[in-house]
Amino acid sequence: MVTTAVVVGAGPGIGKSVADRFARAGLAVAVIARRAETVTRVAAEIGQGGGKVLALTADSTDETALHTALDTAAAELGPIDVAVYNAALIRRDAPGELDARGQLDAWAVNVVGALSTAAHVAPAMAARGHGSILVTGGMPRPDPGYVSLGLGKFGVRTLVSLLDAEYGPAGVHVASVTVPGAVAPGTAYDPDEIAEHYWRLHTQPRTAWEHEVVHGGGPVA
């Protein structure tokens, strides 16, 4: 049976590269983003390799739309064996610069969407005894110039620990990939190189599970 990888937040950087990596490994892939033109373009580029790719539109902060997209992916492509959450709201904001509504909006994308994705797909993975939930992290050290993003990424780190405690014993590998720099092809933060971390985490034997990988091998604060 062909298994499925779902990438939420499948933009032209890490999201596309991760989706492409799983497609090249033979998994069916669903790419999800809030703009149709984004997922259509990403799916077309990945589809050139001949794999089965499904483009779906959903805002990660709209729980109903997100769950519908995840259910559609499973129904049309097969059981979701790996879910990657790559959506993030990235912007500069110093302490007090962003109002409460802005902070809540950022938290909804950076953390709540990841929780909503994981909680929706993990029970079926646990019932099958295997699966991976992988989240794109960042901000390994606090930076007062990125308050909302820093809060979100530290929240994601805690979320990974909570999800591992809940679903890890049933065979679900929960982990994050921390990217401590601006992603761009041909640099130290090349998205294709970063994508290899996701594949390696997904294929790790349970006895060797890692729960956070920092691209470049730097320390985590």
C-alpha cells in the first residue's frame, strides 16, 4: 500500500523541498497552503518526477478547513504516514511592538495549527503503530527583534515534547527540525539540504529516534 506524506505550509522553500524529497522516495504527497496558486505551482513542480501529488487549499488557522484537507489527502492518496507542519508567520517585532491581536494571530499559525494538524492525524498513526509528525522549528536562541516568532518556535518545541509523551509510546515519532537562519538555495540553509533531515527523521528506527535536529548542528538554547 502506498503511504502518504502531507506538508502543511508547502511554500517554495522548505515545504516544496520536503514534499519533493518524500515524493522521490515513492510516497504519495499532499501539499497544503492557504493560497491556491502556491500549492498549484509547488504540486506541478513536484509532479514532474512522476509521483502522485495532490494540491489542497486550507488556512492552517481554520481548523475545519485544515481537517477537511487532511481527510481529503487520506481519502484520495492513502493513509497519512508522515505529516509535516511547516506553516509560520515570520515578521520582525520588538517587545510591545505588536498588539495582543497580532500576537494571538501569530500564535495561531506558529503553534495552534501544528497542534491541530498533529491531533487530527496522530490517533490513526497510533492505531497503526507507526507514523511521523515533523514540525519546522527555528529561533534556537531568543532574539528580541522577533518576539512573536520566538514565542511560537519555543512553543513548538514544548508541543513536540507533549505530543511525544502522548503518542510516542504507540509508535508515532514526533520531532522538529530547527533552522537557525534564512533559507535560500545555494547557501548554508539550502532547502534541499534541510529536507534531508525530515526524511532521515521519518526513517529512523525507533531505538534511534531524535526529537530535535538543528540544521548545521548548532546548540539549542
